[in-house]
Amino acid sequence: MMPMGKETMKTWTRRMLAAAACASGLAGHAALAAGTAVMIEAGDQALREDIQWLIDRRIIDLTASTWPLPLAALEDALARRAQVRLGQADLVALRNVERIVAQHGQADYGMVAGLNTDRAPVLGFASQPRGRASGGAYVQSGSGAVAGKLQVNALASPLTAKQSSGNFEGSYVAASFLGQVAYAGALNHWWGPGMDGSVNWGNAATPIPGIGLQRAQQRAFSSPWLSWIGPWGYNVFAGQLQHDTAVPGTRIFNMRVFVRPLPGLELGASRFIEWGGAGRPSGLGTFWKAITGNSNEIKPDPSNELSGFDARYSMLVFGNPLSVYGQFAGEDEAGHLPSKYIALAGVQFKHLIGTTRLQWHAEAADTMVRRLFGRAAGDPGVAYAHSTYRNGLYQDGLPLGHPIGGDGRMVTVGLSVVPDDTRHFSRYGARLLHADVNPLNQAINQAFPGKNRWTGGELTVDWVMRPVTLRAGLVYLRSHDPAIHDIASLMVTANIPLSKF
């Protein structure tokens, strides 16, 4: 376990103050601002489910595959929602989203706490402690052209030896200007339509500190020549990996663009680039070759890249949303296009029993290149790995892409039950999963450090005891290797806004 040293604390403080000063300078553009600069990071499972329900029911027009999500984009989608007759399940989802929007748009301070008693690794969208226990305190600004949050966390018995015992996860400053939102901090990202993972960028690892830029609202072009693209948005992010021992100071530059050209259809494209760092080429020419897909011309290869595409299509079957989605990411480049693919695919079906909402999903991910769910033998040792950046696409030993890391397979089946409850906004979840992980015993994958097969499940419950938000669950993972013990973990997370007492 690595303590947060004085130098790290000073560095972070300087960066946060500098970002805040920059954001304050941009506040002069408030007249041209798209609205609030508040950002919503990945990890709130209930919020994502309710936003996706409203999207799939054609009530709001938004994309929920790219996080962090600007609050302005969500507010704009709610303000322009379809004026149709809403059922009770629609109203429950809408009220919960509006409640969370109001929370994020207010000045607040409070505490967060979490338990993960057997240190189960992150295996889905929902946030959980990356260690046995966590605690933190935060203060956040209200809704405005300049917004931010400062959160200081402590972590007990982390999942890996690379993690710090303290961090600023959840902290950021942001400014809205000219229809864009710029942010700096350490926020969880999630790029892709998957429910239980993203082969491009997920939130299993510690957030990468850096700066990002997004479109504040997801609207179509006003030009008739471009309006056919439909609502669209982008996210550009630059950061630096922490605790990378192979190439200290490794830089990150990531890009994503997404569009909704037809009702129910979402398309996205993403790039994830590692470059620079100690002893590596870091000039503008090298950076430009990495961006344009020409880095293979330089030997040794100055960058490690992951690029791909994703799609999600949702249709209404007697008013019930049926969705299919897929994501492909290439670990190499050939002819300026991604190659050596890893993949994820899934299906969702949502329906009602009375006024209770049931959401079923099944998802499969294969993170060995060229295997594609058994269609070929595959090429082990390539996914999320690199000959120069030997720590690969991992942060603190935890995968930045899919939570099982490279060369694995995971199949999940899940159910979320959302009753007609606007008092406690309760919901219940169940999930079964099977995963084959790390067949080469790669040391860079510290979430699953040895070859193994895991079978298990998860039960969760969410509820609001105003003003406290709680999530509790039980996770059991059976190890098929007798030398590795089973995981049986009690999971609890709580957000306690002290200002509301």
C-alpha cells in the first residue's frame, strides 16, 4: 500500500488551484455559456438505468454511453422531453433523475463511506471501494458557469500494492463557455454501451488525473447539410498515469465522438493513446503521428493505442424497450484503421409487471485479440499490453479497459427491479457471472493476478433515506483454482450530505 506523500499532495494541490484559476478566467464568457459546468462522473448505477429507460422509451433524447456526463446536457434533454403521456414507471424514473439533477446543482458538503469486506474487484458500472474500506469528505459548488468539487478520500487495504492510501477521486473544477465544458480533476470515465464493462475505457481502475473537454449539450447541427447526423457530442481528455514504474510519467490522450442519426440508434468511436513519459519521444511530431495512426512508422513504437467503434440500437416492442449493443476495440493499426480486435456484445429487455419495472440484460466480453467469442484461436499476450509501455493499459495495476483485463472472457446475466417508489426510490438487482481471466499469469493485471476461472453472483439493493443515499450488496465469486480462495464480500456505499441535516 502506497501512502500519499507530501510531494504528491503538493502537486495535486498546485494542479487543482491552477485549474480553478483557469476556470475562473473563463467565467467572463458566462453570457455565452451553455449553462452549468457541473459534471456527473461514472458510477451511479441507478441514475444510468433511469436515464437509459427514459431514452429507450423515447421520452428524452440523450446518449448515456459517455461519462462523465455534463449536467447541462441532462438538464437540456429533460427540458426538451417529449410531451407524451407518461406511465407510472416513466414518472418514477423521471422523478429520480430530477432529484439527482437537483442534488448536483446545489452547493453541498458531506461524507462518503464504503465497505468491500473481502476486497472484491470492480466488475460493473457501479462505484465501489477499491479496497476493504473507504471514507471521504467533500465540498461542492452550486450550479453555474464555473463549478467544482473537492473530495479527499482514504482507502484501507487496497486491492493492489500500487494504490495510494489517500486520493482526490471525485474532485474537479469545470467551466462552461461557448457551448462547451472544460474540466480538470480525477473523475471516473466510462466509454461504451456495455452494462458490466467497456473494452475501451471503464471505471475499474483508479481515475486518471487530467483535463477534458466536452460539448455541453447533445443537440443536432442547425445546418440542413449536417442535421442528418442527429444529436451528437464528443469528449477529449489528456492526463498522466500515476505510479507507472515501466515508463514513469506516461501521458494519456483519449478521444471519443458519438451520434444519434436515427431514433434509437447510437454510434460511437473512441481512441485511447499512451505516449511520452521518461525516456520516450514526446515532441509534437510524435504526438501527431500517434493521433493520425502513423506511429508504426517510428521504431521503437512511441505510443500504445486502443481504438474502436460501438453501436447500440433500441426498439419498442409493444411499448417495451428491446436493445442490442456491441463494442469492438483494436489493439493495433493496419492501413490507418484498428486491427487485432477485442469485443463486447449484449442485449437488454425492459418491461412492466403492474407498475414495477424489470430490466433484464445479458452480456459477453472477450478480451483476447482475434478470438471473438471462439471464432478463432486468438492471440494471447497482446490485449492491454505493450512491449515499451510494459505496465500496459492499467492504472495502479487495475485495468483501464474491461474489468477482467486482457486475454479474458466474461459472461453476465442480470436483472434490475424498480418498484413504484418515489419515497425511497428503492431498487433491487441480481447478477450471475462467469469469467476466465489472465491465462498467461501476467503480473500487470493485479485485479486478477493469476490464471483462474470464477463463477458467482451479486445481490444489491439501493434506497434513499433522505437525504442519505445507500447501496448495499453481497458478492460471491467461486474460484476454480483451489490455491486461490473464494471471494465473499459485503458491499456498502453511502453518500451523506451533511448540509441537509
